[in-house]
Amino acid sequence: MSYKKFWLFTLVLLGSVIYAGNTYASAKEKDTAIVYMTSDGRVNEDIVALQEMLESVVSVDIFPVELLTDNNLKQYRRLVFISTYKEKVPLKAKRAMEHFKGQALAIGENATQLKPFGKWRDRENIKLRKIGNYSLTEPIRWHAMIPPKEQWKVLVHASTLTQKVPFVSRSLHSNWSYMGDLMSSTDFVYSWPHLFSQVLGIQFQNTHPAYIVLTNINMKTNLTKLKETINELSSRHIPLHLAITPIYKEKDGSSYYIQDNKKLVKYLRSLQQRGASLILSPSGNEVDNSLEYMVLNKLYPTIISNPIKGFTAALHEHSHHFYMAKQDGHIIYPINVNQIQESTETSINQFQVSLARLRNVPGSAIGMPYPVYLGAPLMEKIISTLEDTQMPIEWIDFRKSQLQVKTKKVDIKQEKSGALHVKKSFTIKDRLQMYFQERPFEVILWAILVVVTVFVGIFFINTLRLRITLRKRLFEERNEHG
Amino acid sequence: MADLLFYIALFLIWVMLLYHMFLMEGGYLHFRSFEKPIPEWSRNMEELPTVSVFIPAHNEELVIEQTLRAMSRLYYPKDKLEVIVINDNSSDDTGLIASRFAEKYPFIRVLETVEPNKGKGKSSALNSALADSSSEIVIVYDADNTPERMAVWYLVMGLQNDPKAAATVGKFRVINAEETWLTRFINIETICFQWMAQGGRWKWFRVATIPGTNFAIRRSILERLGGWDVKALAEDTELTIRVYNLGYHIRFFPKAITWEQEPETLSVWWKQRTRWARGNQYVVLKFLRQFLTLKRKSIIFDLFYFFFTYFLFFFGVILSNALFIINLFYDIGLSIGNISLILWGLAFLLFLGEVMVTLSIEKTEMNWKNFIYVIAMYFTYSQMWIVLVVRSLSLEIKRLITGQEVKWYKTERFAKKPK
């Protein structure tokens, strides 16, 4: 081999390695496939929760079982097949899954239609009361499947009042594992990351992305308490996220508009300039109205309290979800810690319980709502409690994401640098309509003002006209009367 | 709650202010047009009706002489004119002075009231004269009035040329305007009232109110109505409504001018205006029950205007003031923005504008001195009316409850000061 040929060979080899690396990186992009079988062909809450969790660490694609072919699965390293009702698995899909070489997990009773589960036994429906260490608040009816003992290792048992049955198992001789059900609405959900790392070999990161959302900010907010709370957060360099309700409605139906508290609006604007992220928390269905009121007051929200068209990011309040996720084009920030309602021991204990659960979920987001009326002292306590858990935490700043809000009249773009670009297209009629809706009586008063101003003008012109043009005296004046 | 009360107050106040604003423009337009038909009307003044001028007088020795001197100079055929001084139970020299004029001028005579009408007040006195005369037209002047020479002529002209008119009312001016600060205020008030309330209402609705003086009314109408209501303190307003209810209107014709004396002291003003306010409240309450049975819509509207003025408007003002004062010391949660302050300022400008127009109509009245008085008037004289109306209302309610008889207050007169 000549010297030249040697270098050529070396270069080709190096290129191949780099290409292989790239190919691997590309394969990593296609890490996990979720194949689902639901009665209506749509993903349900369980599947969404699963997808979110997996997406927090790997790339995930999701297919309905009907669309599955051999080719679909070839590029994936992991497979999750989930079925939520009993139905025959389409042949193509069955064959594709049986040929899958990577780590695979089947969830639900249709799993037994696949070859690796050929020797499984059906059991009658039983009432589950416990899954692993998690007791269920209410018994759940479940169709138990029993694996052959010698070929499967049971990882988690489920229990009825009298018996124990396998719930999560891993095959000793194949690439398949099995899970009875997802049950995302139960506390079983806290054990998912641990189980999935066992059965699919997925490693979850330890650091918890965390964020505090200050809630209950409206026209009636106590500004002093808000300022104190903000100062508490700022002193600890915790990013500021403010959920604002621009039109606050009392139970009696009366509405309070944020612009009536001018000091508050001014302060919120200054916080926005300092980098705080504003979240729109509308009352009822008044999303467009609320957004427009905020924008007219130069407050530009980039997130909404619940997912809705037009916003690329949303909170997910009272969430059972652990991970920030993309859902129907929305970035979802779950609020998964119980909101503290008052400064009582019970309330703080509930907060601690929420944290303790999340601690068991590696890499789970910690989304904490905090009503500003509770003020700074409790916030300090909350943060101390969080620090006491010694969980590895990374504070997330919503302002550092690329977000957009787009409606007919408003377009707010947020860059990763935090810069906001706002386009508004309100006509005078829009503004008048909004003002009238907000303060119908005051609009009438303004109308009176306009009319009266016109008349006052006319009267002064009349006066001037009389003084200039009244040439002949129409009445005998008393001076002449004598 | 505070907001709601404030809006109610604003509503009550601004309904009146807007209405007055509208009337003011009407008054101005009437000023620009009321003289136009005079040349044509003058051609219809060949066959003139007989006229009786009634001058009810009770202890009027201070003013009756100048009044009768003005009467003696009236431009009207003397064979068709009689001036009747109704000497109503006077204990001073009123009768004597009047008799001297009666001796000198054959068209002037003195009528002494007799029981049961004697000393019962203006309405009773006028009814006595009505019974004692027979002319086609009755004209009434208060005893302190000095009508201009053509006043009666123009009053009759209004009736001669308008068969639908039961009465013509002229304009009165204040003869003692420069005497005291109070008479200056009253002078501004009366000019404004006549062009705004009388002129404006006539222009827009063909409605005018019979004042206590300087008006002519057809005898036939008076007889159909049974004369003046002796119980009424504001017999003029009361008569107005009955006239309209007959299907006639009352023409405001400011070409007929009289000059009258106004109260120079606060106590006299208070008594006189209390009588007026109570009189108007009496009329509103009397006709309120007949609201739906009244024939003329315009007069129903006008009665409602009186009701609004003497009951609701002042309630609104008091409510607004009370909220303002309470809010100074205690946060009652008023959320109405600066608009209320702007409106407050605008109300003042509106007042200024309206008064300036009317003062400019009475050309010489629009001077710097009066301008200062107008500004002061808004904060003093106008506010006095609030107290007065509340007092009058309490007296009127008391009267309604106890059923006590109303005592007629005769306005005190002031001797003409030597210059």
C-alpha cells in the first residue's frame, strides 16, 4: 500500500466514523416510537402523559396502530405499544412489532396477541387496590394477565384485598416487557420514570426544572404584598412569572378592570421591562378580551393559563404531568405542585407532600403556583422548604423561550433573548367598544362631555356673535328708562 | 354601591343640565327670530280689544306711585284701557296714593277688596277684580312693576295675532339690579331664566309659564277656568297648566317689557323664593295625580320638568355633594375616574356660557362686573337654592301631612334710594 493510498484509506475510515456518528445522532433523533390502540383512534390523557415524560429525555414519535408498518419501526431504538381496549391488533402492525429488535414495552391486554406473550394466561377482572407501593384512592377494575413464571421477571405487583398479581414484568429471554396499565391519574404515575428506565433503559436526568408562577394578580391585588413577594424572588434570582387576570369577576358578577389600578399596571410594566414573564389568566371564556385589555395597557403576555389556540405556550394548571412538553403545538408548563391557599401548617404540609412525590420522579418539572395575597414571608418559607429537600433544581425562565401569541388584533413574539416584538391592530371602534364594555356609564359621561363641549363652544360663539353683530338695541335699557 | 349612587346623582344632575343647555340654544334662536313678524302683526292692530290692567296691592305705598306713573304713560287707546289698583286690605297709604292717580287719570280706578276675598292673597284679589271688570283682555302687573310704554300694546299684539294663544307673557327686568350684590345675582338669574326657560321652551315646545306679572290673558279663558286658584302659592304656574289643559298655549313675547323690584335683603329673598318653590311643589303634587288625564302632552312634559327640578335634580345635587364630602374623609370605593372632575368643570363652563349668551342678549348687561358676579354666583347664590328647595319641600310635606292652611307671604318692598 502506497503512502498516498494509506492516507486515503485513513480519511475514508475517519469519514465513515464521522458519518456513523452522525447516523447515530440521527437515529437518536428517532429514539422511541409509541404505538397506540384506542377505541376512538385518538390519544388519551394516559398516552399524552407518557409521551411528555419520554420527550423530556428522548425524541418520541407516536402512531396509531393502523398506520404501523415494518418500515415505521426500523429506525427506532425503543417501542411502546399501548392499548386501552380489547381489539384485534392489525396483522401488519403485529408483524412489525414482533420483528422489532430494540427494547419494547407492551401496555394493556392486547399485548397477549403478540408472539412474545403467547404463553400468558388470562385472569378474570379483579379490583385493584394497590399498585406497587401506591394505594389507590378508589379500587380500579382491571383485567389481569399472568406471565409464565420461569420466563418473566415481575418488577411490580398489583394487589387486590386478598391477592397479588404481576403488574409490570420483564422478559428474561426477549426484548419485551409488560405493564398492566398506565393509570396516569393515580399515584402510580410517580413510579413511571423509575420503571421506564428499568424496562426501556431510558435514563432520566436528575435536575428538576422549577418555576414559580405568581397568581391572583388582578385589579384588587395588594400592591405592597406583590412588591414584597417580587423582592423576595428577585433577591434569590428566581425568574418572575406573573399570571395576570386583567378582567377580574366577582361572584356577584361585578367586573374589575386592571387599568383601574394604575399603580399596579405601572409596576407590572416595570417588571415586564426587568424581564418578568407575563401569563394571561383570563376569567371564564374572555380570552380575547382579556388579552386585548392587557395589550392596550402595554402588558404583553406570552403564555396563557390553559392551552388555547393562538398561544404557543401555556400552563397546565392542577396538572398530573411531570414534564414540560409540546402538545398540539403548545409548549406546556405543568403546574403540578398543590397551590398553597393559606399560611397554615396543613397547607404547607400539602406542599411538602407534593414536593416529596416529585422528588421521586427524576427530572420532573416543579411548577409552583403562589397567590400573591400570601405575601413575602410565606414565599420565603416555601423556598426554604424547597431548598430543604435538597433536590437538584434549575430555575426555568419562561422569558428565555421563543414564544408567540397571535390573534386577529395582537401579535406578540418573544425571542430567546427575552426581547418582545409587539404588533397591535386596534381600530378606534375596537377601542371604543372595549371601553364601553368596560365602563358603559363612563362612556356615556364622555359622550355627554363631547356634546356639552360642543354646546359650550356654540354658546361662546353666540356670545361673540351677539357682541359683534348686535347693532340695534332691541330693548330699552334701564339706563335710558329713567 | 358608591358608584351606583354617584351615577344616579350624575344622571339626575345632567339630565337637567342637558335639558337647560338645549333650552338655552332655543332661547337664543327665539331671540333672533321673535321680532320678525312684528311689522305684519302691527297691521292687525286696528280694531283693538278692551283691556283691564290688574294691579294687586297690599301695603305697597313704597312702590305704587312709580307703578301708576308708568301706567299713566302706557301706549294704548285710553277708551279701551282701564287700570284697576286692587287695594287688598292695605294698612298704609297705598289706597290714598292710588286714589290720587285715579282722580287724575280717568282710566285708573281703585278697587277695595271685600270679605270673603279681603286679605286672602294675590289670587283672591285678582278674582275680585275679575268679577268687577268686563274687558276682553286681562293684564296683570305686580305693584312694584314699571312697564315700558309699549308693554301692554305688545302683550295685546301677541293675543290679537295668535288665536291659539290664551295668554301672552312678556319679559321682566330688574329695576334695582345695582342696589346690592343680591339684586345683581337676581338680575342675572331673571335674564337667564327668561331667555332659557321661557324663550327656549317656547321655541322648542310652544310652552311658556305665566309669570306673576306682565302677562295678558283672555277673559273668556279665565272665566272658563273659574279664575285663579286661591289655594295656590304659585298661582301663575297653576294657571299655566290649566290653560294648556284647555288646549291653548301661552306665547312668550319678550317685546313687552316691565321692570320690577327684587328683594334687596336675604331674608326677603328667602321668604319670597320659599313661597315660589313651595308654590311650584304644590302645583307638581296637585297635577301629578292627574298626569295621565291631562290633555296636552307638552304640559305633561313641562310638569315632569318641574317635578325633576324641584324634586329629583336637587336630590341629585345633594347626593353628589354628600358623596364628595364623605369621600374626602373616608374611602367609599368610588371608581369613577377623572371624567367626573372634567364634567364638574364642564358644568361650570356650561353655566358660564349660558349666562353669557343671555347677558349678551341684554346687551349692556354683559360687562366685566357682571362676569365676576356670574362666577361668584355659581358658588354662592346657586348653592343657596339647594338649601331653599330642601326647606320648601319640608314645609310642603308638613303642610300635606298636617293639612294646615298656607299663609300667603307678600314680598316686602324697598323705597327707591335717592341717587
